[in-house]
Amino acid sequence: MALPVLHKSLRRRNLFIGVVAFLTIFLLAGVFIIGMIMSRQMKDIVSEQINQQQLGLSRLIAARLEDSFSLISKELMVINLSPSLQEAHPSNWVKRMRITLLNLEEYGAEEIRQINARGDEVRMLNKAGTASVSRGRFGEDGYFIWAKDPSNKGKIYFGDILNGLDEKGHIIGRLYLAIPHYRTPSEGGNGGEFSGVLLLVVNVTRLVEKFTANVQSGKTGYSWVIDNKGQFLFHPEKEFVGENAFAIREKREPKISFDAINRIQKEKMLTGQEGTGLYYSGWHRGIKGNIKKLIAYSPAFLSRKDPVKFWSVAVAAPTSEVEGVIHSLYLRQIYFLLIMVIALISGGMGLILSELRYGKSMQQEVQRAVADLKESEERNKYLIESAEDIIVTLNEEGKIYSINPYGAAQFNTISAKLIGRNWLDLFDPDSASLQRSLLKRVFVTKKSKSLEYQAVIGDKEYWLHANFKPLLDAKENILSVLGIIRNITESKLVEHQLANTEKLASLGSLAAGVAHEINNPLGIILGFTDLLLEKTKPGSPEMTMLQTMERQGLQCKKIVENLLSFARIPEKSVEFSRVNDDLEKVLAVVQNTLLMRKITLEKRLQSDLPEVRADSRQLQQVFLNIINNAIDAMGKGGGELTITTQMAKEPSHLEIFFQDTGDGIQEEYLGKIFDPFFTTKGVGKGTGLGLSVSYAIITKFGGMISVAESKPFQKFPGNSGTTFKITLPVRQEN
């Protein structure tokens, strides 16, 4: 995988992990918030539902109380019309009243009384069946005064609640219901006169308890009843019965604020309204504390004709029961959410761990790729910097984008100084034109192009091989051109020398044939010339002509011998030679010549040079050829000849230098001096075979002969000269 693609993939995966983690947290937070809101809404809904149920209970209790008083009222109405009330006989009255008490016993009726019209005598019958008569000032009682009012005829009086004690000593509330009694008119006589008051005593605590004691809201909720003055008529807490609801609560738990229930009682319950609400209590069925309760209340009217007389029935239950229900549902919801959360977290963790493992693997892959890339870059950089080729990147106009140090060194500068310059400006006009054309073709064809050409860099001429390769982007557009330029001057020279060698080989074969064919007739000519000379008179013109013929024949014979020598150059032999010894032998021969030509000889022969693999006789011939050429080049004016032997930088070769102060070799001749029969000497002064033969001998032994330096007199007057260099392989110890 390509590194940029790998980085892009890693960025996408990291972004994906971040998005998944954010969404997971966001969803979890959303789920919890929604759960809390739903729980709160559910709590409100359930609380409202429970309060509505409590309201229904309170209505039912109130309805039963109203029905009870309606029945009691009807019974009083009925008994008020009973003839027994007008009969004087006590036994009949008792029977009738007993029936009434029995009928109303379950509604709390305890006693029935009949007060006479004067209000000073009362007949009584209690629920135990005990009848009695007593006297008193009953006419001053409120119910009696109310009953005497003719406008109240046919109405029932509901008195205030009077507290008392029951058989067990508990406080109970009693209610007096009175109805005025009028004598039934007799036929033809007077009637309709007020004859007294019928009074029914009802144990309202018992009556209310009948309908409220067994009422239960929820698990522990209960009902309580207050009259229209705020007095408890019933409450599960027995001590509350008969007490003022506002006072008894504060008396029992003064540290708790009862503002809420007091406000509900005062503003709602004691004004005959029904409704629901919340309040705090300090207890609930034996449990103490600041307990929050739900309450529903409904009025119970004692008489539908008198809305002033009413009680208020309340049903209350602690909200903890609601919260218990909600808590149970909430726990289920929480468990469900927890399961979802655990599942999401597990899934998310699994995904994240998987992504982390994948990311770690990818990171390791990236690190390996980066290391490989870095190593590859370093290797490529090393290869480019160490390459002995010019590596350059160019645009279409030849502007240099980059160039390796070796390439910059060819222009005697550094890479930084070449970047931005024009590549073509570094070359002579001809080679620059060739390269410009090559660049154009690369940009047009988008294909690599190669070219070999001669170029002048500075004051030197080179043979260069250039390959220009287009560098394309992903859309096949050329970004630049990569140029790899190699200096092939040496290989060109070798190639040229190889061509010379082949040429020499051909000439050798030709020379051998020609020399063989010419040598025989030439020998015969010289033989007959010699015979004629013996028979010719000395000093005669014939003698002179014969001597000329002999001299020219000998010249021809010398040429033939040279040709034969050139043609008979042996293959590499296994002989070994010491260069210094061969040079000393040659110098001994030419020593007199050097003195006569006023040539100073300087020898710089390195001692202890190893042997070279060559034939001594042939090496001496080469050395003699070069020295003779040097002597000729220095002419009659003399000069200096310096001969140097030394080990080459390449330890398997040694070098021999012949440096003279002659006229030097002109540049145009440098490529031809090793050609057979090429000579710059005058006619008859040279055959043009000396250097050719020398070249053939040296190369046969694996060496090399070349012009190391030439300073033509025309360019270097006073400092001219030529230096020949011979390189020979040393003897290798097997």
C-alpha cells in the first residue's frame, strides 16, 4: 500500500473511531436524559392516576355518608308522621322508637328523644332499649328554639358535633338531628299545633368509621374526615378524633411545616370543594418523619337542601408508594438501559479495540513502510550522490530543478548554485541546441529520448550520453524531465583505440603480405646491385648511380623490415621484464645522441618496481621509438627529456612517462598519431610506423600508451612539449 494512501486510511479510521465514540456517548447521554424525563413524567402520571383513584374513593365515601344522612333524614321524616308520637301511651312510643333505633343503629343512631312543646320534659330511648323520662329546661336549647320557628316546619336540624366518650373511654363525636313535630289535625277539630321536637343522637364517629375504616389507598393509604369547622370526625390515629385538624398536627410534630395541608384544608376542604394535592406529614401508620403524601378530598353534604352543613372526606397515601411503583418501573427501565448501555459499550469497546488493534497494525505497517521508504530514500540519495553520472531534473525550457553533487562538480560548482539556472547555458551552442531539441521531443512525445553528442564544458571537450526521461503525475502530465548524462569520453577513446587496433591488425596482415612479396625481389635487386658495384669502376658515374640504387634499395629494405616487425608482433608471452633495466639499456644506446643534440636527460626511476609482463626486446623498441621521437621534436636546439617510472594509483600497474620540451603535438593530430604511416616529419625522415608499432606492442601486453599532455608550440611558445604515458600491468604472483 502506498504511504499516502495508508496515511489517508489511518486518518479515516481515526475519524471513524472518534465519530463512533462521540455518537456512543451522545446516545448514552440522550438515553439517560430521556429515561429521567420519562421517569419523571411517569411518576407525575402515576401520581395523578393514584390521586384520581383516591378522589374516587373520597367521592364514594362522601356519597355513602350523604346517603346515610339522607336515609336518617327520611326515617326522621317518617317517624315524625307516626301517630305514636302523638299517643300518650308510653309503651307504644317506645316500641315505635325502638324500631327506628334498630333501623338506624348501623348509621350510628344511639338515642332518640322527644321533647314536649313546653320544652320542660323529654322522653328518651337509647339503643340498649332503656326508656326514661326526665325534666329540664330543654326549651332553651338551640335545636328547640330552631324547631319552634314555624318556618322550619318539615325541615331537619343538623347541630354541631359534640364530643364525648364511648364505652371504652375514646373520644367520639355526636350529632343531634332535630325535626319539629306538629300535632296531626283531627277531623273537624284543631290541629297542626307545635307539639315538640324529635331529636336523634347519632354517633358520627361510628358512622364515619363504618365507611372509612376499611378504606385503603395503595398499600398503606387511609381516609380521614373533618367537619366544616376542621374537627376530625375520624382518623386512624385515635387521638386525632375530636381534635382540630390545624392544631393537633402542629401539636404533635411542631418541627414540621403543615402549611400545605393547612392551606388545602382551609382553602379547599372547608369551603366544600373537591380536588387533589400534595402535603407533608410527620407520620404515617407508625412511621415518623417528613413524609410526602398525596391527598384527594371530596365534600359530603349532610343535607342536599343545606349546602352549609357538610363534611370533607380525605384519602391520603404516601408518595413513597407511588415512587415504589415508579421505582419498580424505573428499575426495570434502568436495567433495560443498563443492558443497552452495557451492550453499546461492549459493542463500542469491541469496535474500538478492534480498531485500535487494526490501527496498531496499520501503525506498525506505516512505521515499516516509513522505515523502508526512508531506507529507500537514503539508498537512492546515496546512489544519486555517489553516482558518477550527471543526474538532473529540468523543465521544458531547461531550468534546473535539481542536480546531484557529481553533476555539479562537472561544472566546478555545487548543486545549490546550479538550481534555478538554465541547463543549456552550461554548454556550447551546438550541444545546447541538440539538448534543447531533445527536451522538446520528450515533452511532446512523453517518451524517453537518448542522445550521444560532443559537448564543450569550460575549455574541455567531452563525449556525453544523455537520456531524458519524462516524470509524469497521476494524470499523465509531465512534471519535469529526469536527465541522466554520462561522460563517455574515455569509452569513446577506448572505442577509437579499439578501432585503431583492428585497423592495425588489418594493416599488420596486409603489411606482412606486402613485405613478404617485396622482400624477395628487393633482395634480388640489392644482390645484383652489389654485383654491379663490384664490377663498376670506382668514381665512375655508373658507380654513383649504382650506389644511389643500393641506398634507395636499402631504404626500401628498412621499410620492409619495419613492416615485418609490425606484422610479426607476437602474442602475449609469458616473459617478464624490468622496466628500469630496459630503459637503462636504451638510454645507453642513445646517450651519445642526446649529448650531440644538447638534450639534458633527467631520470626519475622509482626503485624496486615490480616486473611487468612483457618482452624486454620489444619494450626497448617502444622506449627507443618514443625517445627518438622526442629527440626529433626537440630539434637541434636541444632541450630536456625527463623519464619517470612509478607505481600507478591502481596498484596492479606501473606508469612510465616520457616528457620532452619539443614542439608538442597539435590538437588535430592527437587522434592520428597512432595511425600507421602517419607522420609529421619531413619526407624521408620518418615512416609513420614507430608509434603504430609501439601502440601494438603495449596493447598486446595489456598496457596502454597515450599522450598524457601536449602543449603545441603554437599555443605554448617557450613552454611547449609532449608527455607520453605508458601503463603496464605488473607481474601477479600466483
